[in-house]
Amino acid sequence: MYQPVLVIMAAGMGSRYGGLKQIDPLGPSGQIILDYSIYDAYRAGFRRVVFIIKPELQQAFEQAIGQKARRYMQVDYVYQTLTALPNDLTAPEGREKPLGTGHAVYCVKDVVDQPFAVINADDFYGADAFAQMYEFLSQAQDDDKYRYCMVGYAVENTLTENGTVSRGVCTTDADGFLTDIVERTKIARTPDGSIRFTDGEGGEIAPGTPVSMNLWGFTPSFLHALDAQLHEFFANKLSLDPMKAEFYLPAAVDTLITQGKATARVLTTSAKWFGVTYQQDKPSVQAALREMTEAGIYPADL
């Protein structure tokens, strides 16, 4: 029985949203989305949280969430910087953009040695997702392969009415293991009710199709695997686009599955995802949180 750790990726600034949306008050009493994630994670059994942030955001994060979280959990911070790399790697000169979500998770390698969950700071995942994740991680153990998992959301439960979204569209085998994850952009519901993406040649996504919202579960082996993949990323992709190329978390998992080194069980949930991708999403998220509070799902003074 392990004591899983919750890792929260919070180094992004939310460019489409237009501000630091991770600490924007949305709940009926000024709560931020992270208040709900940490509450749900605590109820599921998590007792330690690690925030991945930019160094300059620590004071704002500590005031907005760290102080409250410390009443229930051990709280640690790690910094995603362009110098947080294996000793033999150096970020391209002039690069300012972070190196991506895969690199963000790599940054916790010195502070996490238990199975761990990874979430985005600005997404509402729902209590069921954390409960399923904790149950898996508390007994997660590698054998002949790395044994990971992810929570998959039905695509129709992850859309916004205010624009398009990007999602990792998942394919699973008969046993519920991830076989493929393809990043699709410009996804939206069309006037006829179908869900379509318009990047590349475009296409339709069937309702019920699981998509990744970056709620992953890993054993510590993943952190060692990220070291090797960072070297490959620097050699093969970053060199082609030094200022903008990013090392994405789903791509790192997909590589390990393709190589036959890992499996990722897809834990399905009926929970509805909420997030503020655009400023126009804010009222609907506020209304959903208010309704859940009035229904007694969350305490008013959370």
C-alpha cells in the first residue's frame, strides 16, 4: 500500500484566457478551482501535494492556495525553469517559452519517490476521478512493464460553448488499456450536434470517446523515463524549432506504450470536466460551482 502524491502543473499563464487563471476566484465564496481539486484529492486519500510553478509565482500561490492546503496536506513547491534539466542539456539561447508539460513533470524528480497523480491547476476534475486515481496508485507497482493510468473523460463532457478546444483523443484495447493518444485541436460541437475537429483533414469524434484532460497516474519509474526522452527531444525536435517546440506529457506516455515499455489503464468517469479556457467560460463555471455547493456536494466555506 503506497501513499500517493498529488502533483499539480501550475506554471502556465493561460495566454488564451488573459491572466493568471489558476488563482482566479470562481467559487461562491471566492474559491479557486484548485480549492476543489485539493478538497476532492484529500477526500480520496491524498496527503501531500507538490505544485510545479514559476519561481516568481510562489508568493501568489502560497497566499491563494498553499496556506489553506497546509491545514490538510504537506505542501511542496518545485520550479519549472529552463535550467531544470539533466546536467548535459542546455536550453537554446534566447528561449523564453517553457519546455512543455513533459518537462514540467520531470522537474519533480528530486522530491517525489512514491506513485503520483498529475493534474492541471486550472481544470475541475470531480471527486470520482480523484477517488479512482487514488485507488489505482495506492497499489500501483511495475512488473515487466511500467504500470501507469489515466482518467478518461467522455469528449462531450469536456467542451466549451465559447470556442474550440484541444484534447488528447484516446483509443483503448478490449482490456481498457490505452493503445493510442492523438492530440486533436479545434474541437467543437457543430450546429447539427456532432463533435468535430478541424485541424488537418478534420473529422468527427463519436460521443463517449475518452479524451485526456491531463489526469495521469505514474509510478516513480516515469521520472527516469522522462530523463531519456528529454535527451531525445533535445536532439530530434527542439533542434528543429528551438524557440517554440514543446515536450508534451501525453506524447511521453505514448512513446513508452509504443516501445512496449509501459501500459496505461484508462479509468473512465462520468464526471463532467469544467475549465476556464476562455474568459467567456467564467460565468458558466461559476454557476456550476454554485449549483454543486447548493446541492451540498461542496461546503460553502470550502
